[in-house]
Amino acid sequence: MNTPLRRTVKLLPIVALPLAEIYVISLVGSAIGAGKTFLLILAGFVLGGLVIRYEGRRVLNRLRAIGERAQREGQGDPAAVAAQAQEATRAAADAGVVILGGILLMIPGFISDALGLLCVLPFTRPLIRRLIGTVVAAKVAASPKLGGMVQDIRIHRPDGKIVRGEVIDPDERRDDDPPPPPRQLP
């Protein structure tokens, strides 16, 4: 059900962003001159490369430190393991946002540079991370392949205990499921 209008709406940002970048570059070029505009674009490219290089090293060192701390402290306490996993996830997500910012800084243009700076700056990074996480979660939930196959549920019993389980649609048979038993003839 991919209508031509839906395809056009999906392609609009891909076409509109470069046109907007060219327009803004021409405005800046007419205001400050072509040479200074070129130097600003080149500075954004160099800054983006440095951000990607620095962030790559930083996240590897941070994840290595988390792993070493997990080995020293042991895996006995489930709460500590969950906290370390959450810290590693946050570190990797922050690194992804900063690397995205570096890539946006490397793309020639001032609009992409502004978006890249929003991803790189430490006080706007959590907002961008949450925005990206919300968009990705909505896409996964809307996907029939990922969101609709298995549901995680919790049953609250009267005695206060929580029973975790999965609800699997019986009509959807997967390849790894055993075949149904043969029907008995009368």
C-alpha cells in the first residue's frame, strides 16, 4: 500500500534539504564572501572528523572500563548487572548521537551543521537521544514483524506476585515451531 503520495512525502526531505542548504550557502556567501563561506564549510568538515575520531576513542574506552569493572565486581548481584547494562547502553547511545552529529557536521552546509551541533553539545544531546529513541520505538511498535508477533505481559496475582509471560498469536506459526499433531480419523 505504497501510494504515490506517500512515496512523494517520504522523498520530500531528501530533495528539500539539499535545496535549502544551497539557498542558505548562497545567502551566507553573498553576505560574507565566497572565500569565507568556503572556509566555514571546510571548518565544519574538519570539526566533524575530529568529533567522530575523539568520540570513537572515548566510547571504546568507556565501554572497556564498564566491562573491566563488571569483571572485577562479579556478576552476583542482578541489580548491579542491570545498572551496568543500562550505563553501557546510555554510553553507546550517546556515542551514536555524537557520531551522527559529526557526520552532519561533515556534510557541506549550514543547516546540517546546526543539526550536528545540536547532537554534539552535551546539554542538547539527551534531548536528541530521547527524540531518536521515541521515533525508533514508534517504528518498532508499528512494525508488524517486530511489534506484533510477541507481546510481553505481566499478570498481577491477588497475593501480589507478578508472573511474567509471553502471549504468542496461535495463528502465526513460525518455522522453528513443531508441526501440529496429526488428526485422528474416526
